[in-house]
Amino acid sequence: MIDLRVAAGRLTSGLLRTVTSGGPLVTHTLIAACCLIFVLGPLSGLRPPQGTADAVLAAQAGYFERWGVIPNELWNGSGRVLLTPLTALFVHGSWLHLLGNMLFLYVFGAMTEERMGRAEFALFYVVCGYLALAAYAAVHATSDQTLVGASGAISAVLGAFLYLFPRARVTSLFPFLFFLPLRFPAWIVLIFWFVLQWLAVRNSGDGGPGVAYLAHVVGFALGFLYAWGRYRRADRVKAPAAATEGENQP
């Protein structure tokens, strides 16, 4: 986890400046949109069930098929199917899936958005998220497992954050250390997270249902490479910067 206390100003390009008026508008809008879509969807449990248990399960499956990515249909489908890597970014499979992703977006999105600017950050988020899901679908082109969630896009935000704010101090909770809170530079936490995702891909083959670790790896790499190419000639934040709070993986 990362410390929820946020400094009033953040270090960007080596200079301390105040947060732009209105705060990280794109980050907050993305979080609000994902939460609203989930609450209105069939998996939140907040809408009264309609029909039998089988009918409810069928409605849930149809919801994912309509808005999620189905790899074996993506490359041979209609124009609407080609939009599913975009719509899937706003669909989540459970409360835990939603809250984990939104916590990470809240943690790392604000400072990344501030550094990039609202318009660039919004485009960066959508394009990297689309490409991460499309890459997963390309590798698993014969799979009929539906893929949903913002993890690919949020992983891109983590990759960009690693390049832009490597010395930001974050407080992390590690289960194997009995959840003892320890403060580390962001580069240690994020590289550790990336290695876990890479090992998960190697060990599981990233096939079948479950967490799409490959989308995490691709998204993270895209985000880091974009930030490196876009900002390598500019001064990065080199002094310790405050960050907010999150878990060890989206």
C-alpha cells in the first residue's frame, strides 16, 4: 500500500508547483465512470435479480460477451467487435476487481496526469489500455475466455510513473512480511510488481480464465517506453515526491 497523504504541491520537472485547478480531472472521471458502470451492471449485486438463477447467470455472461474482449472473435469480427478492447477497459468482474484497479489508478494516476496534462494522459490511458488487451488477444487468438478490466491501462500508468517519478516514496504492505508497512522508492516497488507479473506469465502460460498477467506486462512496458520516449530529454522528478495509497498489484 502507499501512503494516502498527498503533498499540496508535487515536484514536476524539478520544480515544486501546486496542483492545477480542479485536480486530476481525467483520473477522477475514469474512476467515476468505472464505478458507475459496475454499479449499474449485473455483477454489482445492487440491482434486484430478475428471473431464475440461470437467467441471472445468462445475463451476466451476455453482458461480458457484449462489452468484453473475446480473443477468437476480435480479429474476425465486425467493427463493433474491434471496439471491445476499448469498452472492456470500463467493465469489471467483481467488487474486488473494481476496487483494486481503481485504488491503483487513484494512487498513480494523479501525478502522472499532472505531468502529462489532461488531454495527453486521457489519450495515453485509452491507447495503451487498448493495445495491452489487443496484445493479449493476439497471443491467445484461439481463446473464447472473455477479458475485461482496466488493468492493462493502469499498468501503463504504473510504467510511466516509474520513469517519471522513480524516487517517489511509497509505503508498501507485503503479505510475506506480515503486512508490515515499509517505505521504499517507487522504482523498487514498481519493478518488484513488474517482476511478479512477468513470473506469473512465465509460470502459468497466462492461459485460461483468471488474471490476464500478459496484459499487465504489455501495458507496463508500453507506459514506460512512452514516458521514456516522450520525456527523456526533459528533467524528470529526481527528488522524493509524495504518493498516495494502493495495493501491490492492480
